[in-house]
Amino acid sequence: MLIRLADTSWGPQFFVPTISIKYYSGRVLLRETLDDEMLRKELSAMNIDGTPVGFSNGWYIRKKGTQSWIKIGESTAREHDFATRLDTTELENGTYQVLGFMSAKIRTPGMKDVIVSRQNIADFEIRN
């Protein structure tokens, strides 16, 4: 199942195995995908002419209600849905937020690289 925060977002979009999972414990595999067509539309709307030549997705977590994020990891492996593992046993039980911060490197005809980014924040509960 894919959780979409907005139909106009090119990415990131969190994968979850089922909407019925409300609590996470142990080792969790975080994965995301992106929408190439939406990315093309957004680039056009920003008057950026170019071709995507690379993607990266940084993963962050914080306890809900706090301000600072802790980096979990980063992935450039689109073929594996930008997967990164989170070990929840290192965290207190409670409500958390996970942030996926996806960046696309766009190569313009003048060979200049432009980086565009999007974020997705999702709430979840940890019960170890």
C-alpha cells in the first residue's frame, strides 16, 4: 500500500505493508517511491528544462512534539525503493514521526545540475 499525502506530489511516498499496521516494533524496513510524471510536471511548472540523473532519499525520525530530527540513513537505490532499516528497539515507546527527504538531481541542457527536493512526514507508534 502507498500512503499519498497529496496527489500533486512527485515524491517521496511511503510504502507500508498494510494500512491496518498501527504499531511498529523491531526492525522496520522504510521504503518510498516517486512519481516520474509528477516530477516532470513540477519541473515544467518551475521552468526547469532537464533530465533527472540521480535521486537520493534521506530518512529522519523524531519523537512527536519535538523539534529536532535524528538521521536514520540515506539511500540512492531507487531499484530497492530507497530502503533503509530502522531498529525501533533503540527507541522509547511512543508516537514518532518519520521524515523522507527526497532529492532529484536534474541535468539541464547547459550541463548545469539543479537539485529539487520534496518531503513527506508520517506519524507512527512504536511499541517494543
